[in-house]
Amino acid sequence: MVTKQEKELLINILEIYKEMPYLWNKNDPNYKNKTMRYEGFRVLLEMYKNFDPEATMKTIKKRIENMRSTYLKEVKKVNASKHTGAGSQDIYVPSLWYFDNLSFLESTTESCRPLLDTMEKDHNEVSQNLLSKCHLLIILNLK
């Protein structure tokens, strides 16, 4: 359980994190700049040490990684509920307390699974689209 003090601090950290796209956006020109990334995480660590003086670089990176992972799982639930053909009252509403604070990440993520209305396309076409999209993502990540 996260305390009120930690929540407030993490919200502030996420605001600063958002202003450092080289930490989270693979398309940022400085994303591969190890020195710049180290300094960015160092700033976030210094902020987090106000809550946990024993925190290390590993601590803050893991904390952010866990928050990002949970956020992305929630995004997938929302998107899946939108594409099931259910009414608007059945769309999943995330209860994650920091969901809105990480909404800037949604534009940088892409799923390998296309969220298609299965009534629109037959099984073979869906399979081919999935395969093509995943191959493209793999090729782009190898460069």
C-alpha cells in the first residue's frame, strides 16, 4: 500500500519524468545517450530519497518500471473493452491512482496484437496482419 506522502512524491516524480522524454521515448534523439539518461534518473532518485533515504538507482528504475508496466496493462484492458462490441457503459475504467499521470506514455506504445473487430476481417487476414506488424516491430527494434 502506498502512503499519501509517497503518492504525492511519486506524482511529482512522474511530472518530472514526463519532461525527460529521453528516459521513456525510444524516438527521442537522446534516448541512447547513457550519460543523459543516468543524469535524468539521478534527478529522480534524489527526489525519491526524500521518501526513502536508502533508495538506489536500481530502486527508482524498478519503481518506475513497475508503474509503467501496470499502467500499460490497464491501457490494454481499456482498449480490449472498447473492441469487444460492448456498449459504452461496459468500457473498462481504470482505478489505478496514477493512470492519468502516465497517459503521455500511450502515444509511445504499440501492441503486437491488433485490436480489430473480428466481424470485419476473416481469420486469415487477421493472422497475416498480426504477423506483418510483429515482423515490422522486430526489424525496427533491431536497427
